[in-house]
Amino acid sequence: MIPLSIPKLEGNEWQYVQDCLNTGWISSAGSYVTQFEDQVAAYAGAKYGVACMNGTAGLHIAQLLLGVTKNDHVIAPNITFIATLNAIKYTGAAPILIDVDADNWQMDLELLESYLKEHTIEKTENNETFRVDTTTQKRVRAIMPVHVLGNIGDMDRLVAIAKTYHLAIIEDSTEALGTTFNTKHAGSFGKIGVFSFNGNKIISTGGGGVLVTNDAALAKQAKHLTTQAKVSAMDYIHDAIGYNYRLVNVLAAIGVAQMEQFPGILNDKRTLDAYYRKHLQGVGDITFQAVLDGAHPNGWLFTFSTSRMRDLLAYLNANGVQSRPFWMPMNQLEMFTDAIYVTRHDVSAAVYERSISIPSSAGITEEQLETVVRTIKDFYNKK
């Protein structure tokens, strides 16, 4: 079976993990944690990085840092991995779901702006100006764009919309390490960005995440909250409800080794993306996820659309090519059926019903790529 997406572990991973084991520094204290934080932040063009146990934890903490509460709304795209919405619900806030663009599958900014203009009003209290949903009377405090599949939308326009409507931006960049828009790195457009290093991401620590920001106070508070809000290095004094969210040193060691290899891994992913686009162009009714001018995606997980998605899915998996359907739209999950969903044509449903992800490991061989393409072509050539 050609796997869907597995890590490429060909650097100093064993050496650095062995160092942790030899020295006993395997928990959340240790030099590799700091190194990994600094590497990711520097790569993303941010001043500060705070490592955490996974991307979901990072998204949760990011919202707490920006004051999101149960009296608020947070805007998110209707197509995303469920972790985005789970993190919003951890705060007690209510998500507002925006349908996606039919071409690039990112949040539809026309719908976003229409919703904010037509269904929110501006208020000012205690010298602070903000927007309130006219139906729920809850504050629309933040927006969480998701760089779906490592692609990216028009972030310049999104930043402008957020500024006009007084929204804090928390970038769910969990899939987008290496992705840029107009040369600016994903995760650096808003107050806070969050990356994920789960087993199937572009690089992996097994499980882990890094929150990045240019705000020193936010970074300091993020580190504080993720380490149980402990005030004293000696005494067990805590000054807030904290969380056991820190990344452990032994996993950070893997991350340091992965970051050392990242330029090559990123090149592998983009080469893979270009190969599939070249060799699957014109096959059956396959269409690709569009890329905007100025966008430079990382090629994380190659996904395309076809009206025969379910049949192709079964065929590929039966013939040794591991493939998966796309994420179910959030408004179709029972936990979120009552969430506000801003849409005109429910593009999310169509994207979900037609989209399939195929093998995208950074270490995939040319022979495996040829096998994947040949198997797909064989499917469409069958009567």
C-alpha cells in the first residue's frame, strides 16, 4: 500500500532523541523545546514561538489570549478539519461558518464581507469599538482563517476586512508551514498563528504545535498558560486557570531535526504537487484546487475533485493506493447543525462530495508517483 502521508525521517531525529534519553531531559523542560520554538518562529517570520502539545491546544490558547469568551462569536470556514471548531467550542464561543470559494476552497471573502456588512452592527463601549451579530447580540470578536490543504486565500483582503470590522485574526496555519502569500508567510498576517506537527503534516513531531506571534506580551502569557499558569519556579503558586499544554523535549528534538531538513521536504512536496497536476490534467473529469496569483502553497496534501469520487476512492484503496475523502463540512456535523452558516450555494457540500486526497508523502518515490497516476488513469479508462 502506498501510504497517504507519512513523515520523512532521514536526518538527526535518532541522534537528538538519544540525546534526550541519555541526559534524562525528556519532559517539557529542555533545550530542544526552545530550539524548535525559535526555528519555527524564525521560518514563519515571527519574533516569538511557543510550543504546545498539538495545534488544537495552540488554537485554544490563542483565543484565550485575545479575550474570546462564551459571549462571543468566532468566524471560521465551513470546510476545515474539526480541530478548528473544537478549539472554538473549548472557549464557549459560538462559531459562525462561512462557505468556501468554489475554486481554491478557502473562506469565501465575498460572503464574509456581506455577512459583516448586513448582519452585524458597530458598537463602542469603554473606548473599544467592535461588531455585534444583530440576531444573537453576541460580539463577533475574532476570525480564524484556515489555510486549507496548505493553500492560502487573499490574505491582504482578509486583513483589510478584519481591520474594517474590528476582528482579531488567529490564523489556523496548522497545514501551512512553508506557504506564503505575496512573499509573507502563513501565520504572520494576524495577531497569532498556529502550526501543527501531527504525524501526517508536512513535518512531524508525532504530535505537537507551535503558536507564533510578534507580540512579546502575548508570547509570555501563552507560555504561562500552557504551563499550568505557574508563577514560581520553586513554589506551587498559580495565578490563573492554566493548561498542561507544553510540548515535551523528546518530541521537540524530532522537530528540530525535521526543521533542519525542511527546505528539502518543502521542495519534495511542491515537486509532487507539480507532478500530479501535470500528469492528471485532462484525466476523466478531474479538476484541481486553484491557486491565487501571489500564493505559493506548500503542497501538503494533494486533493482533487471528480464526480466519481466514491468509486475512485474504493478503487484506489483496493489497488494499494491509500486515499481518503475530504473533510465533512462543519455544518453537516451534528454538533454544529445549529451554527450560523453563511452561504448562497452551499459550495462546501459540493467540494466535500467530489474531493479525494491521494498519496502525498514527502518521501514518495518516482515509481510510486507513477503507480498512483497509472492507477487513476486505469480507473477512468475502464468501461
